[in-house]
Amino acid sequence: SVSSNPLKFFVSSIFLWAMRKVPAVLRQARKAIADLDLLKVLQSEINHEFSAKQFQNDESSSFGDFVVDWDSPQSQDVVLRRRCESGEEVAVSAFLGAEGSNENAKFPRNAFMKVGVKKPGLRSLLQFDCVATAQVGDGCDVEIQNVNYIPSPDLDSSSAHKGPYISFFSSSDERLRDELHKYLEARGVDKSFADSLLLHLHKKEQGQYVEWLHKLQGLVTPSE
């Protein structure tokens, strides 16, 4: 028997210990292989982003008289402001939305925009809900989806009466649509502005994506 033979007992004990360790070793080996494959994929994706430089090689166009008021590296949105010679204040907040319908456009995704125009000395403003889109061979465009009159947007007290949120834009009225577009263009929100905004937001998103890839790569890289 095994118990009567010390050598056989020792060998048997070593064998049983090794067999118990095999599953753990195999799990570690599989994890190492999986991590290695993930590292290869991550490095390949990082190399692709750096080699493609889809938007990084494009020179940023000027926002004109607009200045950047908010552009945090941790956020997806951007806020720009300008003060017109007439004293009007214009604020634009924007972020990237879904991909556009035209695959051949310069920028694959649209940008949702809220444009506020405030007259000097007044608390009320006009708020335009717009979409900036890239057109094939014709730069970029701004589509007005809605216009709202907001009587008092800067009242902070929750108990204060802010008045109704009134929408008065009719998409079926082409003449009104054209005049509203001219109204925004006169305040700097035109095709050139849309092109600059889309480029800025796409570059911002690409930079955030590459940074996220680097962080993920650091998490799965084995410690030396």
C-alpha cells in the first residue's frame, strides 16, 4: 500500500498537490493570454488613431468674435460667447450627436447647438435649437429646428415666476426660416462657424478617445 511505502506516499502527495494547482495555473495562463491579446488590440487601435490623424491635421478655423467660455477635457460639450457691437450677447453651447446620413461628408457626426441671443438691458432672450451638419462639397450648414422666447432665463430663485416657455417656430414657413437663418448669420452663427465648431468637437472627441485607450492599456498591462 501507499502508506507502507514512504516514497510512494511522498510522490502521491506531490502529484495530488500538483493536480489541485493545475486549474489555477490554467486560469492564470488563460488570463495572461487574454490580457496579451487585449494589449495587442489596444496598441493597434492607438497606432491607428495616431497614423490616421483624421482631424488632427486639419487647422482649426477661427470662431470669429466668439471666445471659448467652457471646454473641459472631461466633458463632451463646449460653450462659446460673444458680445456684438450692438451690445447683444450671443452664447452657443454644443456637443456631438449621432452620425449624419451622408457617409461622404467631411465630418461623420452632427452637432447639437443651443444658441441664445440676449438684447442689452433685457432679461429675456431668444433660444435657437439647431443642428450643425457637414455637407458634401458645400462645407457645413446650420439647421434651425426650433426657436423659443424665454422671458427670464437668469432668475435663480426656484420660487420666482419665470414665465412660460413659448415656442413660435413653424418649420413649414420657409420665409420665416430664411429670415431666422439670416438673423443668426448676422450674429456670427453661419456656415464658417459651423465648420469650426464641428472640427473642434471632433478633435476633442478623438483626443478623449485616445486618452481613454491609454488609460485602459495601463490597467491591463502586467506589472513588472
